[in-house]
Amino acid sequence: MMGLGWPELVIILFIVVIIFGAGKLPEIGGAVGRGIKEFRTATTDEMNQSENNDITTTGEARKDVS
């Protein structure tokens, strides 16, 4: 599997500048940043909820066994 190195990232950035223009880059960067933040928040919330469900289920199982 191939990874992205600096030369590839520079080429991608160059193409993005050509397509959208330099003036739009801050807006696009902000939108991407917000999307990543929302994704991380949703992932963290889901993991916390899953852990809470596991703890609750484990606690109920212990009550049933006792």
C-alpha cells in the first residue's frame, strides 16, 4: 500500500489552488476542520456510550449471578 509523501501533498495542494483559487482556501480549510471536529466528537460520544452500556450490562449480569 502506498502512502502520501510531501511531493504528493504539494501536487494535491497545487491542484486545489488551481481549482478553487487562493481566496477560497481558508474557507475550505475551516469547513474541513469543522468536519473533522464533529467526526471526532461523534466518535468519542459513541465510544463513551458503548463503554457505559458495557458497564451497565456487566453490572446487571453480576446482580443476576449473585
